[in-house]
Amino acid sequence: MAAEDAGRKQAIRNIKRRRGLVSHAVSFIVINIIMIVIWYATGRGYFWPAWVILATGIGLVFDLWNINRRGSGEISEEDIRREMDKSAAK
């Protein structure tokens, strides 16, 4: 019973991480599009948005790494069971 509880907690953590990654990816895209639009509207000189893309991309890469190394909203029992099945198959 304790092993199943531990597996359930790990499954919930994994689901939350994946769902958080989606939010982070959307933020990354929106912020960087805004920066590129500002750059374009102000004369298209030196491509300074590359620094913003690099900085925000580092955070996104760390999120990806964290999820693959070991999601917000309601987590259903089906989500938990699917995640537990994935972990058991490894």
C-alpha cells in the first residue's frame, strides 16, 4: 500500500511538471514575439531580442530537463493511473 501511495505522489508531481511546462512554453513564445515586434517597430537595427530569447530559453530548457529527468489544473484519476503505469513499465 505504501509503495502505491509513493507511486501515486510521484505520478501527480510528474503531471504537474508537464502541465507547468506547457504554460512556460506559451509564455516563452508570447514574450519573444512581443520583443521581436518591438525590435521590428523601432528600426530593425542590432537584433537585441536574441538576448531575451537566450535568457528565456535557458529557463525553458531547464524545465524540459527537469521533466525528462524524473502540469496546472485538475488531475484526474485517469491521469494518475496512466502516469503510474508509465512508471511501472520502466
